[in-house]
Amino acid sequence: MLLRPAFLAWSVLLLGATAIPSIKPRQKTCLPPVNQNYSASISFTGCYTDDSSRILQGGSATPRGGTAPQTCADTCGLSGFTYAGVEYGSQCYCGNSIRSDAQKQDDGACTMACSGNSSEICGGTWLVDIYQISNPSPDPVPLSGSVKPNCTMDPLCSNPICNTSLDPVTRAKGLVDAMTFEEKVQNTQNGSPGSARLGLPAYQWWSEALHGVAGSPGVNFQPSGNFSYATSFPQPILMSAAFDDALINQVGTVVSIEGRAFNNYGEAGLDFWTPNINPFRDPRWGRGQETPGEDPYHIARYVYNLVDGLQNGIGPANPRVVATCKHFAGYDIEDWEGNARYGFNAIISTQDLSEYYLPPFKSCARDAQVDAIMCSYNAVNGIPTCADSYLLDTILRDHWNWNQTGHWVTSDCDAIDNIYADHHYTSSLAAAAADALNAGTNLDCGTTMSDNLAAAAAQDLFQNATLDSALVQLYASLVRLGWVDSEDSQYSSLGWSDVGTTASQQLANRAAVEGIVLLKNDHKKVLPLSQNVKTIALIGPYANATTQLQGNYYGTPEYIRTLVWGAEQMGYTVQYETGTGINSTDTSGFAAAVAAAKTADVVIYAGGIDNSIEAEAMDRDTIAWTGNQLQLIDQLSQAGKPLVVLQFGAGQLDDSALLQNDNVNALLWCGYPSQAGGQAVFDILTGQSAPAGRLPVTQYPANYTDAIPMTDMSLRSNGSIPGRTYRWYDDAVIPFGFGLHYTTFDVSWADKKLGPYNTASLVAKASKSKYQDTAPFDSFHVNVKNTGKVTSDFVTLVFASTDNAGPKPYPIKTLVGYARASSIKPGETRANLSFVLEGIKKVKFEERPIPEIIDPYDVLINVKYTGICGSDVHYWEHGAIGSFVVREPMVLGHESSGIVSKVGHKVTTLKVGDRVAMEPGIPCRRCEPCKSGKYHLCINMAFAATPPYDGTLARYYRLPEDFCYKLPDSIPLKEGALIEPLGVAVHVAKQGNIAPGNSVVVFGAGPVGLLCCAVAKAFGASKVIVSDIQQTRLDFAKKYIADGTFQSARVSAEENANRLKEEHGILAGADVVLEASGAEPAIHTGVHVLRTGGTFVQAGMGKSEMNFPIMAVCGKELNFKGSFRYGSGDYKLAVELVATGKISVKELITGEFKFEDAEQAYVDVKAGKGIKTIIAGLD
């Protein structure tokens, strides 16, 4: 296993941006606008309690002119609905019936002023005023909240926004320029009304997807049928405990696919306000469940991979959805002892900002290129974040280069109002709106901007150009997303069949399984449960919980697997008793719970905390177990039966009593596992899966919070208060990164002495990187051996420490790297790190099993160098070459050399330690081509890095003995990797029957073409000329080996051929042409260059079909041959040519990369840098 820290931030998973074709402009004829003159007739029905599932389930709407009872009803009625509901002042919902379980409140309970008319009432917080519509439109139009722009109809059709030949900014600017000032102002709110005058529909910017598409103003779940549910993944705090970057990327991909599918059918927006990446600094924080934990490096890796999955790449031209990293910055207090988030001023030192609070956002903005950022409720050092130009412009846009097309900042909801009302930072709401706009906030989640910017303009508090710029970025984002050109979007095919798929549901279960952490499993080893267990007493407030398992910000899943369900599915007889509540002091249920325990084979207590204890707007006042749960657990522990305790919730509870109680045999932390909760937990309990999660937070003793106020943002101990997180606190009940297994592991360093490191030299070394803090400073290799009896994953964490770098006091330790190895079998040592292609331009490092010696003639090779071939780059960039399509993750590379590590018992020509060149194609040895001596044409060839076969870019690779060529001492291993392309050139030259005195023209001055020149010279050719279109390559060829060069011009093939023959004195034509480019013009020129009876060898792979000068071939009776890879004797001859000095290959190596920088090597080769790039293997 390799763990590769970076100077400050390190990437285990390397991901490249996916190239996406631009939308082609289409011919259009603009149609006249439709007159939609409609007014709803309404009557008040009542004030009702609402919830995230909505009691009106027809969808959310964004009325033009702002939300008010009439405008909402007009919008709903025009779409054919019979009810309209207004809520939270600015939200509008439609439906044809009121949900049967809706609870009606006193009319006076709804008191919130409407955003569209402050003199009217529009519900309240989770309170909705509902109106009945007596005249719904008989010709309904799509709900305005989900309408896409109609670029076939004027007036929008004639606006630049609909001109697909223009770039996104120009299109967006054309739209904004056409808006009136009032229209611009109104479209600064999350429920943007659009412009009826321009034909621009409304758009709801606020959609949620924290751990799956979630209930929110922009998301609508149908009551049944299509789009009635979405996959609900575990809360981030549990997923992060897996320490599995690939898992997080996959989750992001699924969430965005489902979100885009919802959008395609009008059930969601295109931008989702996720993820929450504020570090979980204080264990009392109510929203820690939404985060990946307390460590900034871990969070940075999490967010990079999640955003990559959500947006479909790093900075893609056309994102699948827009992600939004929140809450920027220093936000981690809800309401603690009267300190409410809306007006809290976080006093944070520059050092703590730089080292702890900002790195996750830097990873999100600078490295992952997220498209949106949310500023937070709080102030930082006296300035509300949404009005802080230092944070939003100086750091975010300037320092982190987050200034690309369509990048925008939204406020948290009503945070701009808080600038005035709670922070008292400005003297008016108009000033608050202007300050936010001037600081760099593009969008207001709320109506403070839309209600007050006109007044601010009258006072000259902002420039109109600032407002225009803010809107241009917003609408440029929508252009990139395909909102304007939805029918042409590459994502338009996504629909209901892509939601809640079997694979997605399996991923949700895997995410929960990987995150669950085993905290205790005493000497009795109660877990995994014995096969003798038949009856289970399932006790506690989580024993049959449903939505509690989801945490907050959840959507509607297809199902929720309860623990009772999970136990019954495993065939157990279940005796279920609640026993007590989450925060109850009632002991009346104890007797029944204890009685059930005494009659069962095993007792499982499922408790902890839920969103009644930790939630948005609610911090904890204690980190001890709540209510009387410990009292009940103690009584259960005296029942004389094995006892397993399951702790649910995000914030850790002090487990000291459970760890010290010998009758509590096992303890697991299960977080919020969501829809697959019961299934995932019982997969672990029964041993169908083995636990391998690690705590992403520190578990503190209960009295820790007595010693430090939540409002103190400092991290280091100062004598009067303790430090925070594992970096500054070392008296934990259970430390950060802790996790047990069902098996045992032996972990050892494969490297030599590690460190110490000199900071100055690290900085100097990193100077070549785009950002010094992402430059790798070393590679650490770890051998992980399963010494127990259970197959299990294993997570390795690497920490660094210092006693002299930076200001004191120094951290106790700092996480600098991690990796998760999967399914390590008993007795297996996992150390075969491989460079794996997952999809187009999406690669990662992955632990693969070390190949075993299966055949007695097998040889295991420790790969030391691998060259990058054009075919590797093609697979990386396009995912296919002809009919060879990468359908499963595939290890790249096939030009390699290495050292023999192990041999089969019948191997006689090689021994451990021998240095070899590796021939990467293994024939079947049974088909007709194999039997006739042409094994390279084997119809069953297993060729490395050709789907479905893995390549050689790994620590270890297995080959048969006769496909390993021992290298003499005169050939360094680095040059040994070039034996493979040299073998190709040898075969090409042999096909050309090159003889002494021949004149040879080679087309293509890439590595194979240059090696063809070298082989031709070695075979005795008197004149070797190379042709290419790049002068730099021709200059290299002339210096390396060629007698002459020729740069093709944009003229006919005959003209180029005649020029070449004249310039190089071969008027009768060349004897042999070796075509190594695959380019159609080169092939034509080569045919015309040949003399009568000459030989043409085609080696370059180009288009599968092309025009061909057949008359010239026939008229000159040319010998035309193909050449494919290398055949019998070619590798051996290649080694001999280098060993005897007839050919030198070292000059071709113009680039060398470490294994962990392999992706950059591919980027450089694609960019045309150098001739041959080599990737060094792992030590």
C-alpha cells in the first residue's frame, strides 16, 4: 500500500476533467409569444403544519413578482392545480389535494410577511397558508418553477442568451443587458422570478442534496410513481469514516445523475447546495452530522472527490449539476447558551484560519473548481462573511483563482438580512444588501437584496456594473448547465430509470457498511454473531427507527431498512422493545426490555442521539449519553446474555461507562446510515461484511465541554482551556482514526528510514508544481498483511509531526495521507498499488491483489519503469480504441521493465533478482496463428492495458517465463522499458525486408517512428528520411538518427512526394516506406514516394476507414504490408541491438515521473511534451 502525502494537501485519487463537446448552434425561426392572461379565483383554506415531504405535493413554484397568495395561486392555477400554499414568506407550493395527515393550526399561527407583498401573510417556519383555486386553467402549462427557457419563441428567441454559437458569458450578458433595473434586482433572490417581458421563466436556485436528492424549495417528490423517491445515502459523517475517496466520488456521481434526472422532468433545479465542509471543531455542534469530520486534510480530500462526482469532472465545460460548498467560513455554532448563529462573531487567528478553517474550501474552490460557494451566517473577526470582500474576493477569487465562467456565491438563507438585523454591521437593510453585493455575493437566499437594492441604488451604495456582473455569472452558470438549451444537453436522456437503480441502492448499503466503526469487541468475541444465535432481543429507541436513520437534509427514499427488518431478513427471531427514548427519564419500559433480554440468545441495544438532540439551529448542551439510556444498558448488561451496543448519531457520546463495563461485549458507532441502515448494520453484525471504518472525530470525556466554551474558536491549549481535535488534544476516550476489525493485521513500512524533512528543501522541490501545497513531498509504502481468519478491508492513516517547524505550540500530529485497501484475504499481504483507469480521463491509485504464481512457468515481476504509449493516452482520453472499449476499471501501461520477485518451480532461465524487459501480450498457444508461428496475431491474445486486461502500471505483474527477456548489465532498467516499442519497430522493419543500401522513408517522428529509423540504420539502410508535420520533432529526429527530414505542407500528396524526392536525391523513389503516423495524408504521400516495386509497411493506427490511392499501388506493383505489434524473435533482437550498441534508446527518454504523479505524465504526453515519457515504479 502506498500513501502519498503532499506538502499541505495530498491526493490519493487523481481525477482529470472530462472533455465535453460544445453544443452546436442550430438553425431557428422565432415564434411569436403566447398570451397567458390568467388570474386565479381563490379562497383561504387554513394554516397548516408542513414538513419536508410537503402536504401539497404537486411541486414548488416561483411566482413572478415575488411570493404572495395571489401570485402563488396564479402560478399554480395556470398549471392546472386546485390548491396553492405559501410558506416561509417566499415559498410557493402547488397541489390537487391536501395530504390526509395534514395538521391544521389556528389561522393566527401563520405570521410571516410575504416577499411579494409585505402587507400580506405567507405562512411561517414549517407553516403553510393554503388557498383553494376554483378556476384552474383548462389548458395547463408546466409549473413555472420547473419551466425551461423557450428559445423558439420571442422575445427570448431573439436574445443572445439563445444563440448557441456564443460563449456562456456573452450569452448571459446579452440577457442581463436586456433586463430593466427592476428585473435585475428581482432576480437576485433564490426564487428568481425571471422576466415575463423577456419570456425568461422563473428559476429556483435552492435545491438540496446533502446525501441524496433532498426535500427543498427546488426539489419536489411526487406522492407515488415516477420521481417519488431518490437514493438516500448515509450522512456524510458516516461515509467519511470509510476513508475511501473512490466511494465518495461514486456517491457524488449517483446523486448528480439522480438530481439531473429530476431536473429533466421538472422536479429539481440544476444547482444543489451541498456539501457542508466546515470542520467539526466542537463536539456539541448540531450540524456536525453534515460534515466529513474534524480533520481539514480529510475534509479536503472528501470534498474534492465529491465535487468531482457531482459536477462530472474538475471544472467541466458543461457540469452535470452545480455543487455548492458551504458555509464559508468559520461557521460551526447553531445556538449555544444564547449565542445564535445569525449574529455570532467568530474571532479566529490568521494561523487557525489558514491551517484549519479554510483548507477544505481551498480544496473545493481552487482544486475541485466547484461552481458555487455559500457564505455563512456568522461574522469572522467582526465582518459578516457575506459582506466580507477579504474572504469573498481577496482569498476566494483572487488568491485561489476561483474566477472562471459561471462561478458564483450565494448567501445562506436570510444571512444578508442578518448583516443588519443581527450583526448590526450596517445602519439599514439597503446598506446590508449593497455591502453583500459589493463584497462578491451574487445571490441572496432570501429577499433582502430584491427588496432593498433599489433603495441602495438611490443612495449610490453600489455600481450598476456590480449588479450586472453578479447576474452574468449566475446566468452563465445556467448556460453551462444546459438550462437554456435543455433539449441539446448531453444529460437530456437521464430520467426515472436512472433513479434508485439496483447499483445505486447497493452503493448506499456499501457506504454505510464501510463507515461503521467497531469500538469494542471484548475477549469473548461476540461479534460476528455466532451461527448458534437464533433469538435476538432488539432494544432501544433506534431498534425500529425509520427516518431517524437519515439524519437531516434528507429526501424520500424508496425504502428505509429498520434494524428489526435487518434482523428478520437474516432469519433471526426478534423480540423488540423500545425500553426508553432518546432523552427520556421514564423507566416504565425497562422491565419489558430486561425480560426480553433474558429470553434471547443475544441482546442488541440500539440508541444514541438523533435530530431531537443535534440539529440545525440546535447545539448540544452535553456530550454524555442522554436521558436514562446508560441506566437501561446497565440493567441489560446484568441479564447474563451477550450484549452489543449500537451508538447512532453524529456527535460522539462519552462511552467510558460502556468500555469499562465487562458485560458490554461489543460497541459499534453507526452514525446515520439512512435507507440501508438495518441491512448494513446486520451485514456487519453477522460477519457478511467486516468492519473497517475509523472515527472521523475525537470522542471526548463528558467533562471536556465544561472546560471550554463553544464560542472560543482557538484550537491550541493555552493553559486555561484544553486544545481541540486530535491535533491538540490527547486525552480522548476514543481517539480520532480509531477502529477495530474482526481479524488481525500486521502493518509494516516497506520504505527505509522516513524523515526528517527540511522545510526549505520541500518548498524548493515543490516550486515546479502549480500550487506548492499540492506537491508531493514523499511516497510512503506500507505492507498490510491479514494475519487473522476473516477477509477484511484495512484503512491506513499516515501522520506527521514536528518539533521545530512553524510557531509553537506544535500539533501533536497531523494527518497527511490515507488509503483503504479492500478485501484482504487471510494470509494475504496487500502491497500491489496500481494506476487504474476508471473512465474517460478519470484515473486513480488502487490497491490490487498481488498476482499469484499459478502456472509453474509463471514469473512475478516488480515493475520498475513503464513508458507511456499513444494507445494508453487514447484509452485515457477516449475510453476506447476501435472495438476495444474500457467497460470496467483497467490498469494502464504495457511498456515495462522490472526485477524478478518470484518464480514458478519449473522456471529455469530466470531467478529472483534478474532484470527483465516485459513482453506484455500473452497468446493462447492453441489457435491457428499461434501454431503457425504468428503468435502476435493470436485471436485470443491477452494484451496488457487492452480491455478487458489490466496493464503493467502496478507494483507487481505476472508473465510467463518465455515473455520475460533478461537484460544484460549494459542496459539500465529505465532503457529496458523501451524494448517494447523497439520490438514494434523491429517487426516493422522486418516486414519491410530492409536490406543494406536501401533508401527508407519513415512517416511519423513519434517514438515508434524514430525507432523505425534507428532499426533501418541498424539493418544497413544507406539513407533514412523522416517526415512529420511538427518541426520540433523533425529537429529531434535529425539530431538523433535521421539522415534527412521533411516537413509536409498543405498541398497534394503527389506534390509533397515530389518535393521529398527532389530534396533528398531519390528521384526514382524510395525502396521502403515505413508508415508510423496513421494519418491519411501521410499514407497517400508514402505511396507516391515509393519507387516501382517498392515496399510499403503500414504500422500507424489511424481511422478504421479512409480513402486510399489504389491506382498508384497497382500501377507501381507495390508490396503493401501491415505490421502489428511484434512477433517471434523481435523482442530478443531488440535487446541485442541495444546491448551491442547498434541502437541507443536513452536519448528518447525526455520525461520521467514518479509513480504517484502518473496522471500528470499522461497530461504532458497528451499535450505533446517530449518524445518518450517514463513512469518510475514503486520501491
